[in-house]
Amino acid sequence: MTGATDSVAEKNLAPRLPHYAALMGGNAALALGPWLVRLADTGPVSAGFWRMLLPLPLFVLLALRERAANAATRRTVLLLLAAGAFFAADLASWHIGIERTRLGNSTLFGNSGSIVLMVWGLIALRRAPSRREVLALAAAFGGAAILMGRSLEISTATLVGDLFCLLAGIFYVFYLLPAQSARVSMGQWSVLTLVCASAAPMLLAIALALGEPVLPGTAAGWVPVVGLAVSSQVIGQGLLVYSLKHFPPLIIGMALLTQPAIAAAVGWMAFGETLGLPDIAGMALVSVALVLAKSKG
């Protein structure tokens, strides 16, 4: 039921190879986040605070260079500040969960909002999914279900962490949708500047309220904290926010599902968390979903 029923917004999207590379590269960088949070000797929420604060001067400088391209209204700025608040809630919940469950658990539950995002994408387009989109959604759900069945072994030891990560996934949707809307009229660095400026003080307040250590205990302790800021915020969010302008929510939601596959591989290599044939099959299904979503058939 595509064709004449496609919305004008969908027709105007014409992603090219660099846009797909940015979308996938951003998700790959973000998938390394749980590993770096585990390595940090600050508190988990404090690690999120440094992730927001350290790149902020760079983002401000880059945002100043793109001022001419911005057409921000008061409403857009307020929307981005609200998005930053949801992003702070997402990171606080997610980082607490990462400390209490496996990497595969944390990333899959942390990206559970991608399912909501894909469904929302179809609702926003006001049409039924095409046959290709149905196949893509089936592959995405099937791959996620296999990964969940294999990597998410919920027990009394991991249940609290899993619930925190699930809550983070919901918060993430309320960050991503306003950020995508703002990208229509604002540059990527301006979007990230406002989001970080909003999220950083909230994360610091939460960390202090929880009694977490904010500063790394040693000079070497800054390495994972700085690595988290660079890989997750500068590279990961930088590439992701850049790509938001070029894709409908359906494609973005499917791309987010690649993060659990990458995190599961990192968990296997770094912490010996088992990765078997069913896990590989789940990753393959998610990859098939992305191929189907990209194709023009």
C-alpha cells in the first residue's frame, strides 16, 4: 500500500551510502558504552555525567560554526531541553542497570524502545506497512526474540538491572523523537549542545543524591571515562544525530537493534559471556531486517 499513499516527508528522504554508514557507525560506537561504564571507577551515573560534560566545549564550538544553518524557534529549544532531561533519565537508569546485569541484557533492554520507535514510524506515516516492511519487522522481532531468549537469563540477581535497562529504553524514545524533529531546522552539533547542557546537571544531581563517587579514583581511571565520552557521545551520538535527518523512524528503530548484537560480542570477548549459534542467528536476522529496510523492492 505504498506509492500514492506515501507521505511527502517519506518521499523527501533520500539517504545515501554515507548516511547509512553514519547510522550504522553511530550504533556500533554506542554499543561499546556498557563495556566502558563497567571499566569506569566512578559511579555509573557519574560516568554518564562525564559523558555529557566532557564533549560540551567541543559541541559549543562546532555549534557556533553552524549558526547560519539554524532556524531554531523558542519551541524547538524548549523541546530539546526536555529531550535532554529524558536523555539524562535514560542514562541514569541504563548505567545503573549495566552494573547489575550482563552486557547483552543491558543493551537489548536499553534498546527496547526501538520496537516502540518502529511502530511509531508506521503510525506517523499513516499507512499500512508494505510487504517489504512486514518482512523487515518480522526479521527484526525474530532476531531480537532469539537474542533475548539466549542472552537475557532473568534471575533474582539480574532482575533489578534488567528493569532499570527496560525503563531506560522507554526514556530513550522520548529523547530520540524530539531530537529527530529538531534536526529538520537545526544542525547536529546545536542539537547535541542543548541536549548535553540539559542532561549534564541532572546527571550530576542524581549521582550526588545516590552518594556516588564523581571523580575517578586514579589518573588511569580517566581513560574509560574519556573513552565513554568520545565513543558514545562525540562519535556515537554525533553520527546518530547526523543521520536522524535522513531516515524515517522505522529505519532508525531497526538500526538500534544492531546494538545488542555488538554488545553481546563485546561481552563474550571481554567478560566471557557466552555467545552461541542461536545468538549469531539472531544477529543475522537483525542484519536481514536492515537489508530489507534499505532495499527498494
